[in-house]
Amino acid sequence: MSDAYDFSERIGRVEPSATLAISNLAAEKEAEGADIVDLSVGEPDFDTPENVVEAGKEALDAGHTGYTSSNGIPALKEAIAAKLGETGIDADADEVIVTPGGKQALYETFQTLIDEGDEVVLLDPAWVSYEAMAKLAGAELSRVDLAPHGFQLEPALDDLAETVSDDTELLVVNSPSNPTGAVFSEAALEGVRDLAVEHDVAVISDEIYERIIYDADHVSLASLDGMADRTVTINGFSKAYSMTGWRLGYLHATDEFVGEAGKLHSHSVSCATNFVQRAGIEALENTDESVEEMRDAFADRRDLLVDLFDEHGVDVDVGDGAFYMMIPVDDDDQAWCERAIEEAAVACVPGSAFNADGHARISYAASEERLREAVDRLVANDLL
């Protein structure tokens, strides 16, 4: 029997998401009755703030269930522009596209900017979907390894300068970082600015974790001199407001970029969900206390893990944001993670998925009790 499907060359360029693959495996084992400590998921373990849920319910009751204008309802775009202004970005509501999740904002950006053969520069370790989205757009990848520098960008600026050139079309910056939790310094981002201006390079600034920062300050790239007209700022509601399943994100860029990206947006997803957009306004305007409580809990968990690993002689690079940590493991990190879930019932993501061989990413979006249990299990099975 012949296969009737002739798959496109571009879909063959990418693999399924490694993070989702591990999470799905953990879910399957749990469905079979296994007690899995799942440290693979990039999702806050907090409920969506109640006032946001109520705003969504009220929007449904009010009949906000139809299409909206493609780029988003005006009130939400205005709230986003105001929020961006708080980080120093001179933003106008018409420079915003509201998307069904931050991933869609990223996908539209890659598709809008990249032609076949264009060079995209990634900072490794890099979130798995950057590579996939770049390849789907036809990009050629160049990479800068931050692992030898404690996952920080500032000491790697010379390496970045050797990589970025007049042939570079796009540079992707993610601070705070998934998978490392690193928050890049203002000096590091000024170094990015200098290279982007010198070589006329566009930059994606993925700031999805910017509300989850502990011992550092957040700097938005687009707020720096020379970057407003060459930065696409990506953000969303999933992480800071624990709204992963609501699927709400956005991008901000120039009018010209929004006009072009809006074509893809209108022909693909049409618009973000109506009542979800209205809940997003509530999230932006009335959840500071909930965000701070969640951030403080993540900070405590991070510090707990650092202490637990230290007790067992494991030295980790401590990030100042997000809720991830990279731990050094065997050179074959894929095999280590397979052992971790099969023998210790602990789910982690192989570092090689992020181009960081010899590491595993753990998420501390889990209770302190479960984090202690995870470390105990890994130790008991000679994995630490």
C-alpha cells in the first residue's frame, strides 16, 4: 500500500518538541499509575489568579465569543502598550499584534523576516522551538555557546562579535532564559545593540519570563538607543500570570513590521480568542500581588534546590529568573534523562535538546516537597 502523502521538505527539517515529548511520556506513565515527579514542564504550578478567571467568565457571559479585529481588541493593545512603556519601550497600540500564545508571535516573526538561506544567530543553550521555527523558515543557523561562561552573555560578547556579520539577518535573545534562567546584564544587551546597529541586524527579544526575576534587573532591548526600529519584542501571559492554557501572547515592533506580519496573522489564526483577550486586560492591570507571590515562591524553590545539590556535591550555575535550572549530568544526557524517568521516576529534559550536551534541564515549578523527593530519588539511583 503506497503512502498518498508527499511531505514537504521543510517539515523534514525539524523534530518534535523534546520538552513536550518528555512531558507527554511523564503523563503516560502517570496514567499507568506511576508516581512521577515531573520537572520537565515549562508551566507554573499555580492556578490562574481568580480575578483573571472571573474576568474571563464575565466576558463569556457578556457574549464576547465572536471574532475580534485581527490584531487584537483595542483595549488590550492599549494595555500592552502601557505595560511596554513601563519597561522603557515607546509603544503605541497600533504597533502590537495579539496572538494565541507567545509561540505564535515568534512563528510569525520568523516567517515575516526570514528567507531561504538567511542566517539566524542563536545563543546556546536556546529554547528548542527557536531552531525549529528558524529551519521552517529556511534559515541557516549560527550559534554562540554560553555554557563556558556560566550561561551568561556578557563574557561571551567577543564570541558573539565573531559570529554576527553583515550576512546575519536575525539574532534571537531570550532573557530571562529558558532553559538556564540566566538574566542578561545591561552591558550584555548594550553589546548586542552595538553589533545589531553595526551590522544592520534585526533582533528578537523574547521576554516571556520578564516578570519572574529575582536578584537582577530586567532590561528590554527595544528600550536601548538604536534598537526601537530593529527589535521585535515577544511576550505573553502564560508564565507571569499562570495562563498557559489560555493561549495569549503578543509582539511589538514598528508599524511597518506589524503591517507585514499582520498578513500572516490574518491568514492563519485570524485572531486571538475574544474572551481570553478581555481576561488579559485584567491580568495586566490587577495582578501584581499574585505575580509577586508566585515569583517569591519560585525564588525560595530555586534556593532550596541550590542547597540540596550542594549537599550532594553538585555545582550548578544559578539563574536569576524564570523557573529553570541546568544541572551537569553524564555526557550522554539523553541516556541520563531516560534513566531518571525509568529508574527514579523523575522527568527532566536532556540538555542536548537545547544544544547543551552534558546537562539536564529541570523546572522548579513544583512544590518544595516534590523537589526534595526528586533529588532524593536521583541520589538513591546514583544519578547524582
